[in-house]
Amino acid sequence: MKVNTYSEVSSIKSWAEADRPREKLLNHGRMVLSDAELIAILIGSGTQSLSAIDVGKNILTEVQNDLNQLAKFSVKELTKFKGIGEAKAITIISALELGRRRKEAEVIEKPKITSSTDAYNLLKSVLIDLPHEEFWVIFLNRANRVIKLKRISMGGVSGTVADVKIIFKEGIENLASGMILAHNHPSGNLNPSEQDIRLTKKMKESGVILDIPVLDHIIFTEQSYYSFADEAML
């Protein structure tokens, strides 16, 4: 007579396909999984007498199915449950902490850019007083809210390189619906160079093709700024 080993009894892989939470997530989506099944995926295996889902249910019973209460548990408190060692406890705590941070991030509304002044104020802290040139891009969603700020390049006193391919690669990867270009002139000269004008024109043409319009190009100095959009240069 064959005796089942520990791994054969407790591993998710050994369960009937309908009972495997990983396969259930792949086939039907994450929303159909119970909290116990999600915990089972995190811990991977149970004990010789308890499946990973059973272990998850035991933990949830202790907190009356309150995930906020579970998130307060320490590693020491979690390891009191049968089937939960230190590594599994750390995995559960880490997952709940990620959920907390995501919820916290959602509360903070991303800034909305409605004018060149908004863009200037957003990047002023990183571009003012630099002794060298830097090129930055503000990527926006359809509501003109900031998706990401990205430094594209850092150069010398008189110039820096902005690669069109790299900029639009970032825009595509971040699903941007628009972008604002920005760089500083440490010399204090507000006037765009011929290179600035050519780059802006090339970026604008590429943005039309890729459906990521360039909304402005701003040149920073210590005292003020120049906006291609405000000056009808875009």
C-alpha cells in the first residue's frame, strides 16, 4: 500500500484541478477566488492534515474574516497557526502591506496639468539651480493628470541629448495620452536654440503618428520659463 508523502498531501499541485486556486485564477480571473484561496496561493502548501485553503480558513476564522485585522498580525502571531512558518508569515504580511500601500496611493490624487505654469511648478524643484542641462518629460493621461515624471538625459553646461525613440518608448509603456517636454538652460537664456526647435518639431510630428501628442515644451531658467505652446511655437 502506498503512503502519501507530506508534499503529495499538502502541495497545491496535488489537488484536484477544480480545487487548485492558481488554476482557478488563470481560468476564471482573480475576482472569483475567496480570501482563503488567495491566502492558499501565498503560502503554497498546508500540512499533512490540512490543505493550504484549510490553513487560510483557520487564519480568517481567527480574525472573523476581517483582512484589516489580519494586517495587524505580526510574524510571531501568524506562526502560531498550524502550517504557517516564518517564511509563510512574512509572505502574508508582505502581501497585505502591498495592498495597504496601493490603497494609500489611490487616495492621493495625481496632479493635473492645465497650463504651462502648472508644468513649470511641477518640475521647478528638480530643474532650478542645476549647473548642467537635464531633459525631462511629463507623461499625462487623457484627463491631463500626471502618470509619470521621467528624466531622459543629463548633459553639460551647454546641452543634453534627447532621444525621440527613448521618449516615445516610455510614453507607450506608460500608456500616456500626452506629454510635456522640459529642459533647463543654466545660462539663463530663455530663447530656444535651433536644436530645441528642431527637436520640438520632430517630437510633435512623431506624437501625431503615435497618438501621444506633445502638448508643450518648456525651457527653464532660474528666473522664468519659456513655453512653446504659449508662444505659438508648437
